[in-house]
Amino acid sequence: MFTRTPALYLSRPQKTTSRLLLTLSLAFLALSLLAQNGSPKPFARGVASAPGQPVTSSVLDINLLGSYASGIFDDGGAEIPAYDPATKRLFVVNAQGTVDVLSIANPASPVKLFAIDIKAITGGTPNSVDVKLGLVAVAVQLEDEAGNQLPGLVAFFPADMAAAPTAPKKTIPVGALPDMLTFTPNGRGVLVANEGEPGPSLNPEGSVSVINLIAGLETATVQTASFAPYNGREAELRAKGVRIFPGQSAAADFEPEYIAVSPDGEQAFVTLQEANAFAVVNIGYATVLDIIPLGYKDHSRGKATLKQYNFNEPPIGKTFGGADLLFGGLSGLFFEKEENGKYIFVTVPDRGPNGEETAAGPSFCPIM
């Protein structure tokens, strides 16, 4: 049976990005991974190589090909995208209660086809979207009149719909405040992080829903990975370093936020950010296996020290006027290694490259 077999494999979670100007930028990556021997593993990142043989990769080349502006400012106008390669469509959640459907058949000029009015169709608010094998799944949050979280649902739509739908193809009930969902890579299921945030008078339990699509959408079933077995073990969890508010049960206090997966696809890892921990979930059994604390920083060891390094912005091109086009500020920093006494980091520009100096100030006009 499905409940006895870890038949579902979780796909790599999609990264969400909120932009102040709410402009959805479409960037395409050209990444060539070269390997002389071996073949890719089905659920592992990168390319496998023969034992003892390193995998080499070319330089990552990122170019902006086009963008789409939602026209909504400072109100969640373009938050979570999901791309369907079969239809060349992008499905984008926004805080206005809709999922915008964009065509990027020509990525240099994205076109909005229509919007799925989730609010009108379901009475709820869309929080997350994913697409796989011709199906679009939308996590929908439902509330009562007082603002308390009710059990939510996942609404399914065909990816190739010709126009804005008036009803979902099917809805599946899930836990309170479904905040993130993802299809498994083989399309057999959907995993949902039900955050279960407290409201004015109710504090619903957080959970993880596992929707089984093995027999098709019409006969889909759902199981819930509950944290209720950890109720009564709060003192034990706190001793391990898990943060639980006083007077709250573990199940009521844990708020699943986001899902990742193990390389073999049998276990999911679900962040419980308010608890400073993450949960390990067996996907096939829909069971929480463990709660792992993330630890604390010991400030009693004294004040932190700061060492500053000068960063000389490298030129990456020329402006139309022939001036150097500099790298720009940094957004995020990943420490890769130490080599010959030097620290090597990986980063990306924050503000973008500097622009051409004009009488009115800098304008962006690079020659790449």
C-alpha cells in the first residue's frame, strides 16, 4: 500500500522571492556540467562521475532576458513563481487573491494571459503554487470571520487551461494555513507545509499533508504527518534546545514553514522556524520521525570581533560611454573555502552594476 511504501519523492523546493518593486524578472541560466565518466543519479544534485574523478563545470552565465511588471506596489504583487516547461507558462501567486498566468514562450517579452481568481473560486487566499505533469497545485488559506485559521485546501487546475477557470479541477482538504507546497519529482504526490499560526481565539496545530496522486487526481487521497505524538514531551524537547512557548503543546506551537528533501527522496525536512528546529518526516508513512534543534549562539563567551576587508569592485564590462561597468553591491555571501591563506566567497550583485554617468545621474546602459 502507499502508506507502507515510500513511493513519493519530494522535488527540490522552489525558492521564493519578494521584490519591493514587485517586478518579476525572468533570468535564464546557461550552466554546462562536464563529466567524462558516469551518469546522473535520479535524485542527486549535479552530475555523477567515476570514483576518484572530479566533476568540472563551466562558468555560470546569467543574463536577464525579459521582465514582467504586475503594476502592484508594496502589496505582494509577484511573490511565488512556478514554471511549466510543457506549456511555457509561469504561474505566479500574488497577495491580491489570484494566480497570474504568464506566457514566456518568448522570454524576452512575457505576456499575462489571464489570472486565476482563487479568492472568488474558493473563498480563500493563495499562498503557494507548483506545477508538474500538466497539473497546477495552489495552496489556499481559509479563515473564519474573526481571522482564525481554518483547515485549508489545495486546488488543482490544468496547466494548459485556455482561459481563466470558474472552478478547480479538484480540491483536497489539508491542515490550517497551508503556507508552502511542492510536487514530488515523479508527480505522484504533493507535500504541504501547514503552518497553523495562532489567531485571535484559536491556535490550530501545525502539520504536513501528503497528497497521494498515484491513482490519479480524481481518486487522490491525503494523509497528515502530525506533531501530536510529541505532546507531553515538551520538557524533553526544550532540554534538547527546541524552542516551545510556555503553556503550549508541541503540536500547537510548531509551525511548519518550508520543505526540503533527502538525496534518496524518502525523507522530508521541514523548517519549524519559530521553534529554532526542523522536523524529519518519512514521506511514504506520512510520519514525523524526529525534531532536530538548530542550536544557539553562546553570547556569554564575550563580544564578537569584527575584521574588515577591502573589496575592490571588478569591472564586468563597459558602458556605452566607455566607462568601466562595476560589479555593484553584494547580496548574500557564501563561504566556499580557504586557499593559500585567502578566503574565497561566492556572491551576487545586490543593486546591480553601476550605470552611465550623465548630467541627471547614472543611467543603466551596459555593454555585456
